[in-house]
Amino acid sequence: MNILPVLFYLLVGITLLAIILAIKISPRYYWLGAFTSYIFSFLGGFSIGLYTLSITFILFALALAHTLRWIKSPLHSFLIIFAALVIWMIMILTTDDYWLFLPFTILF
């Protein structure tokens, strides 16, 4: 049995749980969601990795905005999400996968 698909789905589950906890309990869980979504984006890199990387950009932007106390209303969250998606689109159109997943490419 190959461990990578199991790890992929486990990380997807942890990401979803982190998003729910970030919404319900504390925005600090966005950091965990961003980290786990980055890893499962790399694991799904040969098929859907660049698309799931958008989740990483959104969660990282929300985590950073909450840490800097920029989000005071749902409108601010929407603007942060929109900005993260614009940055993600620019990155996937202009940057090679090697640089987007640099920590993993160094390891492998």
C-alpha cells in the first residue's frame, strides 16, 4: 500500500478541521490549515497541486491578516481572500512549480 494517498487525504482532513476551528474558535488555526494545505498541494502537485495551492494562499493571507488585526468585518475577510486569489493567479502564471514548492524540491 502506498502511503502518499493516505497522507494526502489525512492532510486534507486536517486542513478542513483547521478551517472549521479557525472560524468557530480562534483564527490562529488558519496557520495550521495553511501549513497542511501547502503539504497536500505538493503531494497533489502532478494533478491538482497548483489549484489546491490557492487554498494555501487564502489561508495564509487570512492568518496573516488576523495576526496583524486587519480583519474587523466579513467584508475585510472577503477583500483578503480576493487579494490572495489575485496573488495566487499571478504566481501560478509567472512562476515555475520548482519555486512554488521550493522547500520540498530541496528535500527531494
